[in-house]
Amino acid sequence: MSEGRSKKTQVYTPWQVSVCCLIGGPLPATWLIAENFRVFDDQKKRKLAFLYGAITTVALIGLGFVLPKHSSGMVLAALVAAAARGITTHQQGSQIEQLRAEGDRIASWWSAVGFGVLGLVAVLIVIFILVLLLP
């Protein structure tokens, strides 16, 4: 284990990020990706992750308003979750595997799912408020 990290260092795997995204959308998945960047001590990429996650969330909410009324968003959700997994694998995969090889633990699936549920609740509240405010 590297000396700069505590024994409680835990990172989220690409699959955990993907499942979190599938449950709650890109914002909670972004949080997990940013937490990984915090562990890797890359503040610039951490800030960019939050920015891209916010932009993606706003774009998807806007897209939700223009999709046909009875269309299913599951295909879109699956594509976004797959993209989140791919981004995590590309950006952090080798670092995650290195930490695992050094004996660091993977974060709990419960926390990944919990962040997804919290994200889902937050997005539903925002959508509910937008629907009430729009004529």
C-alpha cells in the first residue's frame, strides 16, 4: 500500500459507477468518479468530473422534456450507464487495478447503490419542481 494513502482508501469500480448511474443518473455516478479522483489526488480531473456530470444531467433532463410522451427512457439510461462505465475504465481503470494489487479495498456496493438512490430522489425532486413551475 502506498504511504500517501490511509489504510481505509477505497475506490469505486467501473461497474459500481455504472450501476449507480443506472439507478440515479449521471450526477451520483459523477460523485463516485470524483471520489476516485480524490483518492488518486487529481483535483483538476475531480473538478472537471463534477462539471461534466452537471452538464450531462441538465442535458438529459432537457432531453426528457422533448422525448415523445410514451417513449421509454430505459435505452437512454442504459447507454448513459454504459458510457459512465467506459469513462471510468478509461480514466481510472489502471489506477483502480493498481490499488487493488497493493491491497486497497474496493468501496462497498451498498454505498454505490445508496448514492444512486439518493441521486434518483434528488433528480425526481428537481423534475417535480420544474413541472410545477413550467406552464
